[in-house]
Amino acid sequence: MSNIKADIESRMTALVERDQDQIRCPFPLFDDIRRHEPVYFSQALGAWVISRYDDCLSVLHDPVQWSTQMHTGPRPLNTLLGDRMAELAADSDTASLVAESTGLISRGPVLASADPPIHVRQRKLVNGAFRPSRLRALEPLVLQVAHRLIDNFAQRGTVAFVKEFAVGLPMTIIAYALGVDDDDLDTFKRWSDDMVMPVGNQNPSLDQVRGYLESHRDFAIYFTAKIAERQRVPADDVVSDVANAEIDGDRLELREQLSIISQLLTAGNETTTKLITALAQYLAERPDLQDRVRTDRSAIPLLVEEVLRLEAPVGGLFRRAMSDVVVGSKTIPKGDHVWVLYSSANRDESRFSCPAEFDIDRSDLKDHIGFGHGQHYCLGAGLARLEATVGLNTVLDRMEHIALSDRNDFAYEDSYLLRGLRELHLTFTPSGGFHLSPQAT
């Protein structure tokens, strides 16, 4: 192995093992992969790394050649999860938890883990919840929730932004879309965090796996009752859509229904929280940017796109080769996995001019793949953009002179796949303007 490749693999190992320095700033590693080993097999991942923009698109646009059924990583990455579950199953105090939970976790292909034609049929079941007309109808609610959250800390002049705003906004909206009470938001957030724990974490602790199983069980109990209720009395919400949907004349199995709802719950809040947090950090670190978007609100959607490019909440997902296939100059054998590295593609010098530079005036803002691409393009991309845009506008209306607090340690979430700050502490001057929560229309 060449010195360059050995160095790349050493740093990739540190990233996969969730070394905080690599998680905080993986981009120099991705730059070196792109320049020296754009398609290479990583022993640490047990998969090939695809790092260039065009190569990533070639994989994402071919769902027949590239299966998404193991989109969070090849099975060797998850062996410790299985070992921990076996350890809990062997303990008389937790054996029933393992049996109950695993019996409710769908093992079949559902949405993000489904290939055509199954994926196409399942996606049609939930597309309606994210169509433009429904998103426009949600805008007053997003505005109301954003104001209500800021009301709780507006006069204080300081905010733990992730906990007090960036989590609450998307979680409230996805709960509304699903058709469940927002009194249970803290519980939903705990379930969501626990259920995505294995994503980008191949070395979970026994306590983490116990929480993963407990949340799956409690989530299933709660939403099984909701599904039964919506089958009796449907409403205009996503749970009703899923509860009463049919594919080829057959209703979905309960495990499939629960899997669809769990994917919508987790995806509908985890990545948007990370996006909103990153946007606030950019404003706090760049007073000139903050001044610009205050005076020209039309620049906010541009800011959202550039932050999606530079700080994609999902760094990349996996695909499995269904036959031998050439990518770049390498042949990927049938059955091997590739990590489609969105975060690298978004900084590809051959696609973006001065890609490491922050520039909301670049002409190709929307060409990033921060939401993926192709058939598995993020279902909730429009909702995430709406929440980020309305949320940021409201922050600017209510908070002046936004700056970083000295309490920040800039620690990132414990995952090499999901990118986001654990906490963001801000200081600000309360706006003298309107500060009562408007009522949703």
C-alpha cells in the first residue's frame, strides 16, 4: 500500500471509529480521497468509497445496478449491534425486550431500503404529504411554532439553540404531518435519537442497544394503536395514508406500516435539526452575512442551499452492486458495497468553482447532492427547505446581533454518516419588534 493510501486509510479508520477530530472536519480527508484515490476499497468500512461528483451521480441514478437495501452500511459494520442484541437476549431480564422489539422491526425493503418497483409503489403512498400545496398550507404553522419557541427565550438574550429551537421546530411539524399530539414531542425525540443510533455507529454500547430496542418497542406500541384508530376513523394525515394504503390490492403489513412511519419521523426531524443549526452557526460566525440576509431576505434560500452543499446533514449513504460494474477506473465486484460520499461530491473541484469557499452567489447553488439524487432523493427536501427558510426568517426578526457564546465546545454527533453539532450556544439582542406568537391560519 502506498504511503498516501495508507494515510487515507488510517484517517478513514479514525472517522469510522468516530474520532471527534475527524468527525468535526472530515473534509481534508475527503479532498485527499478525491485527488489520490477517488474510488478505493476501505478496509475500515468494508466498502468502496466513491468520492467524485460524476461518479456519485452515476451510482445514484442507476437503482437497478445499485441496490439500496443496506443503505446505512454493509453487514460487517453492524456485527457488534447483533452481538449486543444477542447478549441482551441471553439475559433473562432483557430477553423479552429483544423478542418483542425484533419482532416489530421490518426486515423487508421499505422506502429508503427498497429498490424499484417496490420503492416506487411505496413512495407514492406518502408523496402526497409532501406535495407543494400541502407544504404551502404548512407555512403558517411553521411560522407559529418558530415564534412560540423563540418566545421561551427571547428576553433572555442567550439560547441553547439546538435544544430550544432547532429540535422543536421540525419535530413539531413532522408530528403535525403524521397526525399525532405534540404533547409527546420529547418522547418522539428520544425514540428518534435511539432508532437512528446505529447509523454511522458500528460500535454501540450495551446501553445504547438497550435504548434502541426499548424505543422500537415503545414506538411500535404507540403507533400500532394510532394505525388501528386511523383504520377505523381516517383523518387528513400521514398515519391515515399509511394505515389505509394498498399496494396491488393488498394492505401493507403492520411492520411495513411502522417502518414507513419511523422513517418519516426520524428523517423528518434529525436532518432538518442539523441543517437549521448549521445555518445559525454560519450567521453567528459571519456578521457580514448576517447583515446581508437581514436586509435582503431573498438571500435566505441561497444561504440554505450553500449550507446544504458545505454541511450536508447526511454525509453519504451506501449502495450494493448487483453485478460487476466499473466506476471510474475500478471494477466493483457484484455484492460489494460503495459509500456514495455526498460530502465529497459537494466539494469536487471539477464540479464547483472554489468548492471550499462559502459563496451564496455561485451560479450552481442547487447542483449539490445534499439531499441525495435520483429515485431516492430526499422525500422531505421541500419540507426541510420550508422549515429552514421560515425558521431563519423568524430568528432574524426576533434576534439581533447573533453571536457565538463562549460555552461552545463544537462537539459533533457521534456518527460518521450524520453530521451535526450536539449543541450550539448563542448570544443575541432581543428584537424590539413583534414578539407574540401569531395564530396559525
